[in-house]
Amino acid sequence: MPVHVNEVIIRATVTEPGNAAAGAQAGAGAGTPADAKEEMITECVEQVLEIIRRELKR
């Protein structure tokens, strides 16, 4: 039976850099705010693609 996805819900949690939890998640390489933003976007895209791959394997 074919599966048709009508809606994809994407959730993200963003913390402020001064937050203690953010230090553990931000990574050591983010130098500028633009770099941090690009890193966050890349991570979100990778996670969404991984979810899609898992769903396609079913």
C-alpha cells in the first residue's frame, strides 16, 4: 500500500548562547553568529533527512 505524506511537522529547540545547556550543544567551532546559524540550519536539515530516510525504509 503506498503511503502519501500530506504534512511534515518540524520542531526545533533553540537556546540562547548564555544558557548552560547551549554550551554543550553549540559545539566548539562556531565563531560568528552567521557560522552558528549556518551550523544550526545544517544540523536541522540533516535530522529531517534522516527522519525521511527512516520513513522510506518502512
